[in-house]
Amino acid sequence: MNGFQAVVCGRFIVLCTCQDPRNEAGATVFVESTDSPHFYTYAVVPINQSEERILSDRVFSQEGQVESAITEGLYRKIFYKEFECLDEYVKKIVKEEPVTGRTVESLQNVWGSGYMKPYYFLSSSVVNNEAIKPVYELYLKDPRVSTEKLSAAYNEEAFNSFNFEVVINLFMSDPGADPDEKIFNRVVNDIETMDDIPKGIYSIFVNDNTVFKQSFEGIKENSLERTTPDEIVKE
């Protein structure tokens, strides 16, 4: 069973369907999982143009895209407490500082992929990741498997921090404000010293209030960033 088969076996809501220049003979369908693990992904739906017929038996996804999305969702599922700590932290920052995140609508409607939250997203893959691979394989065999069994399958001794990334992406609340270096330094220092958040590497961005309309991405020349090759490593 491949990643896309696991997707169609689960419960998903269709967020939008659009024409994609990479898929001239069909449509791209963006979906969000309604079950745990939660993630966003998409599938390519071929269409017989002459017969105006959807070729449902030929639906496919980009290689590795769905697999990575599932992997990120599984990390969030088995490290629930650590992610709860991270969520509480970013909520505290947004409450105490003049920053905000992306809207849920932007995550749903603009090429959402993998596990994403308004203030951060994850980046990981099952390829060459011996720690999460047994969890992924167990999930493919039984998408209804319990969290306890998934956690037991995780190979902690094989974990490599560079196989799992958390990207914190914040925006200034004031439309006229430049990225605030004091806020940026606070987040960097906090992440460096916190011990109860997920292990992995962390990239941090503080942007102004503007985003690119087509992608809702906000990283630009004036953004403050701590990222490759100087990510924060949590082991």
C-alpha cells in the first residue's frame, strides 16, 4: 500500500479543486484529513477531456508528497505532549507580543501540505528516517492503530535531529511595522533553552505584515531569520 492509498482509506474533506499548470489533462484536489493524524495534502485527478470523464482509477500524488505529510502528522500524534508545549508557547508569544500567524483559511486554500499550524509547520520524510519508519509502516497496515502502539513502534535510538524540522513563522500585527529584532531574539533564546518541546531542528522567521497573494508566504528581504545552516538543534 502506498501513501496515496492510505489517504483514500482515511476520512478527508475537499478544500478546493483547481487547474494546475503541471496537470494540463486534469485537476488538482486539495484535501485536509478529518481523522488523526492531521495533515494537508493533494492529489492529481486525471480527466478524459474528449469524454469529459474523471479517471478515478488513475488518481495519483506527487512522489513522496503524501508520505511526508503522513510522517509529519504521525510525529505530532506520538509526541502530543511536546507539541502541546510548543503550541502553548507560541500562543503566549502572540498574546504578549505584537505578532500573529497565518490564518487557517490560508493554510486550507493555498497549497497546504503536511502538518501545518498558523504559527509553524513541520518538515520531515520517511525516507532514510529509521526512527519514524516503523511508525509509518504500522500506520499504513492499520490507519486505526492506537497512539500507544504507534509510540511503542518509534525507534528513539535511531533519531537524527536533522530528519525533523519545525519552522516557526511569525508576522508583525501592525501593517506598517518592520520585523522586530527584540521579538525575534526572544523567540530564538526561548527555543534554544526550552527542553519540553519536540526534538529536531528549528528555523525561526519574523516577517512584516505583508504576504505574497498567491502563496500567502511572507519571507522576504527584510525578514529576520535563524535558519540553514544555523538552525537551532534540539537533541
